[in-house]
Amino acid sequence: MDHEDQMNHCAQGEERKSHHSDKMKSNLITRLNRIEGQIRGVKGLIEKDTYCDDVLNQIAAIQSALNSVGRLLLEGHMKSCVIDRIQSGDHDVIDELLVTVNKLMK
């Protein structure tokens, strides 16, 4: 699918897909694998009756890591899909983006 097809694909509201570079995908997957391991670690801490403050600090670290993944995805989304859709005349993407940003900021 070339660039124009991608823009039309998004603009027409068909099934939408991201088009991340292999480097970005690898970075995101590495981060998510690390987060997955942290979550398993927290489950283990709870099973071992670890002091609550220690568990809460691990949860805070996981939330921070998830926020980093979200920021990376948001940046990529704004630099590609959002720009492409605006350039194709689809300004509904702004409202969609605002809803998403509000969810991320909760």
C-alpha cells in the first residue's frame, strides 16, 4: 500500500492500521515485554506478602513505563496518521485525537 492509499484508507474510515517502522515496532515490543515481566514480578511480590509500599513502588514504575509507551505511540500517530488525514481533508481526526489524549491524561 503506497502513501496515497494509506491516506485514503484512513480517510475513508475503513479498517485502520498503523504503519510503524520495524525499529519502532521492535522498540515498543521490547518495552512491552519488560512491562509484562514487571507485572509478573508484582504478582510474585503479592504472592510472597511483600510489604505494600514496595509493591506500590513497583506499580508506579509500571505505570511510568506504560506512559512512555503511550507517548511514543502518540508521537508516531501525530507525525503520520494525523498529518496524513488532515492533509487529505479529514479533520475529524482532531476530535478523535483529543478524546484519546484525554484518556491518556487520566
